Amino acid sequence: MKLLEERIQKDGTVKEGNILKVDSFLNHQMDVELFDLMGQEFKRLFADAPINKILTIEASGIGIACVAARSFHVPVVFAKKTQTLNIDGQVLSSKVDSFTHKKTYDIIVSKKFLTQQDHVLIIDDFLANGCAVLGLMDLIRAAGAVLEGVGIAVEKGFQTGGQKLRDMGIHLESLAIVDSMDAATGRITFREQPHQS
Ligand code: 5GP
């Protein structure tokens, strides 16, 4: 999505350790009008899928998922990160290694909100090594729900997550795929995606 790539070029900053900071419009302050256009693009890219629920993970995925949900007219469920695992059996859980925080945490979703009836689109802000998405896929599998696809705002194409998901045959759409970025020069390059706007 050219508009998102241009915004990343203009306002994104590259940090040491392969971190792209997009705090001014995506991760902290949020440009909701841009989110709206991103949601419409996700809707166009997943038009053929019978999606009835969007699943994301707290915190940064929630804003993007909620605005996207207005284009899909479906509810959003977000996986909660937790220290204490609920042991009464009412939740589905998985483990996620955090790329940005360098630790492992549990994620949970109530069984009430993810069921066999659901056809799910996963949405998240970033795709790096794929741990967050794989954790969300675990929850979908445990619920007996169907994964219809994965929509990502920014994929870092030089990390392993995108390749893993595509190799699994998952319909993955990343609105911007960063092919390279350099903390010293600030230079960012993107992969061509002719089927996107
Ligand atoms: P993964 O689980 O794919 O390794 O990493 C994805 C998660 O880590 C996302 O949910 C996102 O919050 C965070 N993340 C990974 N890389 C970056 C990055 O370069 N910048 C920001 N802001 N977050 C990132």
C-alpha cells in the first residue's frame, strides 16, 4: 500500500536491533484516517473470505483491528497477555516469544469469544519472526475455528515470519513489506506488491 510506505519513509525511524519505530502514526499516536484506508485495503484483499471475526493481540494490534472491523462489519477479539494463567478451563492459551521485549508470555482468549463457528482474520501491526501470529493461530486451532487469513500493517521481509506463514499456505497480506532498513543511514526499502493499491 503506497500510502503506508510513503508514511513510513516520512515518519518512521530505524533503531538498532532491527526495530522500526512508527510511534507517531501507528504504535502510540494513531492516525485513524490512515487506519481507515488500511482497513478498506484489507477488506479488498480478503473480499472472497467468509470472515466473521477479527483476532488481534494487545496492545498495538487493537487500534488497527478495530478500525479494520468497520470495513468488515464483524467483532474484534484481542488476545490478552497475562502473567497468571487462568486455570478454570474457561480460556484458550498459548505462549509467545516477544521480539521487542525479549521475553516469553502467555496469551489468552475466553472460550466464549472464539468458537467452532468462527472464520477468523488475524490482524497485527508488525510481522517479524512470526511468534505473535503463530500464537494466535494456536488459539484458533484450539477453538476449532477456521483461519481465513492474516493481515499485517508492516512486515519486516528480512525476518522469518512472512516466509514461514507463506510456506504454510496461509493467505498473508502485509500492507508494507520492508526489504531492508539501515539504522546508520535511516534508509528503508520496500518490496513491490503489484496487487496492492
Ligand atoms: P513477531 O512475533 O512476528 O516476531 O513480532 C511481532 C510483534 O512484535 C508485533 O506484535 C509487534 O508488536 C512487535 N514488533 C516486532 N518488530 C517490531 C518493530 O520493528 N517495530 C515495532 N514497533 N514493533 C515490532
